Amino acid sequence: MESDYGSNWNIRDLLADLMEARAELKPAPRAEIWASDLGKPYIDRWLQMKGVPYSNPPTGKGLVTFFLGKQIELGFERMLTECGVAFRCQEKVAIQEEGWLPVVGKPDLIVEVGDWQNVVAAMDERLADYPADQPGTEAQVQALKGLLVLWRKRCPEGLLPTVFEVKSLNSMAFKYHRSAEGLSNAYPHHRLQLYTYMVGLGIAEGHLVYVARDTGWIEEVIVRASDELEQLWRGDIETMTHYYQSDRRPPLEPLKLDGKDNWRVSYSRYKDYLYKEGDDGAFSF
């Protein structure tokens, strides 16, 4: 039976419309490099840092996808909190070296356990605060304490500080990149983002956690420091700093790579400015 209010809407579209109405159209100018931008096209980052309005702002559908990814990240945080594993979330990291623009970012999750006994003690305190009449609460906490016992046997020395970055993909992208060893190698820009946090926090190991948001598939990629990663990281920061401080526009991205459309162009928020106003890539504002 059709409602008096009509049938031409659904909650998915309503959420997308709401998010698109609130989408950022013009980035705020900034003289700092975001860790999440490392490895991405210099031209897009330069325009963003200069505060140039987007010609192709984010869509409601894309923002819903981002929202779902954030919920997965928050779910990881909540589960680790309930297990009593020590963590710090969204701690700002800032790196400043002479001649560089500041490099800043916030890691998703940092996990560390120095002494399992402290974790068990904290769990006991939480159990004492739970209402006695809350159904299932004590059984759940006791189950978590049993899990901590197993983890303590598996890692008796505790857990070394490890920084985590959670990335969500749809299952088609997950399968494609997994078959091409893309997830095993990890996206280069994700490695650079994570490495920033490792450097800024003085942590030797980081993990990229890829999650297929529609199937729940998970793959975890371990990232450790290497000369190659260090050189790529420093090279990116130095190059972006040079373009910004000299007020020199970086070159455009190639439209094709190996005969295929360059996805970095396809997803550019400045695509119409950069690639549609003239054959030479000229643009105006």
C-alpha cells in the first residue's frame, strides 16, 4: 500500500542528499602537508592547499561510502576498548624538519600492552561499575577476561606499540587488488601515510587494515621502515614543499596509463578545471 507521503524516496538517498548538501566546496588554504595526501597527485594537492574551489566536489554517494568506512574504523576502536587493550585514537602527529612544510595527520589507532596484568585489573574495575541487573553483562565481561588470558599466553611479553590505519574498500575493488597483489603490496599512498605516523611516533611497525565494507573481508599488511620507503617519503615532502613555497604549479597527471584511463585523473576534485578547459590543460578561476 502506498503511503500518503509518496513512495519516491528511501533512507539511502536521503542520507546521500543530506551529505552532499553539506559537502565542502572550497578547501581552507593551508601551509601544511596532510599525511593522507602523500603519494597523491601534486597538482591536486597544490590547488587544495591554495584554497581553490573544487570543480568536482564530492558527491553524496561518495560521502556515504566515506561515512561507512569511518563506522568500520569506529567499530575497531570500540571492540579493542571493550577488550581492555590499551590504545590511543586520533592522536595528532606533526613532523617539522628544516626546509619542509609541516607534515600532520591523525592515525586511526595505536595499540600497546606493556603488562597484561594492568589490562586485567582495568577489566575488573569496569566489571565492578556495571549494573548488577543488566542482562548478560557479567557473562560478557568474564568471556573477555578469558580471551585476555589466551592472548597473554600467546604474547606473554605484551604487545609492542603498533600504529594502525584502517581502509575500507568495496568487495569488487578488494578482489581486484587482492588478485593483482595490490593489497599484499598495499597502495603506495597508504604506505606513505602510515609511515608518517611511524616516524612521528617513533614506532617501528605499522599495519594497514583493508576491510571490504559490504562483505567484511579483512586483509592486514605489515609495514616496516626501509631505505626505499624513507626515500619515497622524503622525496614527496620535499617536492610538495618546493611547489608550494615557489608558488609553481605542478604538472598535470597523464590522462592514460598503460593504455587505460588514469584513475587519479578520474577521481580528481579538479578534473573539470585541469583537463576540460583546453587541450593544454589550461584553466581559470
